[in-house]
Amino acid sequence: MGHLRSRKKSSRKKPPVRRVGPSTSIVLEPHQVIVRPVITEKNMVRSQVQNQYTFEVSRLATKEDVRRAIEHLWDVKVVKICTQNRKGKPRRHRFRSGYTSDWKKAIVTLGDEHRIDFF
């Protein structure tokens, strides 16, 4: 991986910040907020031991949007939400180099009596 150049901060423009919620006219439905669950070995252990579930969510969604969507879609009680904005990774295909898309990740902690069954 030494042949790839490091990402410069000024090389990519950030999208304009748009607030979602009561202050704007953009309203996301629950099925628009949750893109997909992130299924990895680490997240499966986290779901069994700590009752935490990881989802890829819309980049426009806030923590309150994620809370409402999870509680509506799975009928559970959300205790805590941690969000992360993940940067895209450098990738190569033949002679072209580029980046994967940036995405937003939400780690949702549920109440002790609530569970989500993916399988």
C-alpha cells in the first residue's frame, strides 16, 4: 500500500451541511434513515454481550432521526446512540485510483429487555 499517496485535506470538497429536523423542510422516513445493518464478527459479539447494534445510516440523519427509526421499525427501546462519520478508503481498479464513498455509522444500545433478530 506504499504506492498510494496519502489523502490531502484540500483535495476533496465537503458537501454543504444540511440540518435535518424541525428547523428544515427535509424529513426522512424511517426506511430512508437506516441504509443497512453492518454485520461483522465484532458487531455480532457486541450484539450478544453488550446489546449494541451497528447500522449504516443516511449521512443527513441525526441521532434523533436514528432513534425514531430504530424504535419504529423494530419496536424496541433505544438507550444510547453513538454516530461516526467514516471516510472513504483509497481503492484501485486496473490503472485508476479513487476512493470509496464516505458513510455514516450508528452504534445503537438497546434496553436490557429488548433484542433485534437479524437472522
